[in-house]
Amino acid sequence: MTSNNEPVRPNNETEPAAARNSASDSADRVGYGHPPQHSRFRPGQTGNPSGRPKGRRSFKKDIAAALDAVSRAEGGKTKQQTLAENLVNDALAGNPVALKILTTILPALDDEEEDREEEVTALQKSLIEDFDHREASTESTDGGKNEPNIS
């Protein structure tokens, strides 16, 4: 039995250094990059257990939904339509902020319209070429007998 004068030592201090297991030594180390054993993540435990909620709407979707909502005060117009009208009216009234916003938006709107016109033109060209090809093949197979009778 120990006397009251002797300090109580943990078991690992009384063992010789060669008898210690190197794995247990690394588990006992505490310091930079080695947190205490009780505060380490358990195997299979994530560092962010609650994480980002699944199915959470983004801010962009919330703004789009708010702009698509119908405004009661404006007689059935969407909030986006009301916002656009107010922006244009403010720019016409001389508001420099509204004017700056519109001047940055307008070139992008023009580019979208040009793209649509080019797509329609390309579609129209392909339809016309397809029609001409069919007409040419019909005339060559029937000798021109299926021409419409225009009088």
C-alpha cells in the first residue's frame, strides 16, 4: 500500500519506455494537430452533423418567386412588371441610379433579341431548303404531273 507522502503515478509512467506501445503513445499525444482523445471525431462521424438542409431554396429562386408573384395593388401585374415599369419611369424622370441600371441591362437585352432572330432565320432557311428539296424530288419522279392547277 502507498503512504500519504508518495505521489500517485499513472500506470504508464511506471512502465519502462521500451514497453510502451507506439500506437498508444501517438493517441496520448496532445498538441498542434493532435487534439485530446475525448474531443476527436469518432470513426464514421462527420465534422458537420447538421449540415446544409436538403432542398433548401436558393436566394435566386426566392427572388424569382417574389418577382413572379402578382401584385394586388397594381391590378394583376406581376411584381417584376411593376419593378420594370418603375425602373424605366425613374430613368425617364432623370434618376441617375435607375439610368445607370438600365444602361447596363439594355445591351444584354439587345443581344438576346438578335440571338432569337438568328435562330429563327436559321430555322426558316432549313425549312425552305427542305421544302425546295421535296419539291425538286417530286417533280423529278412524276415528270411534273402533280403541279397545282392555278387558273
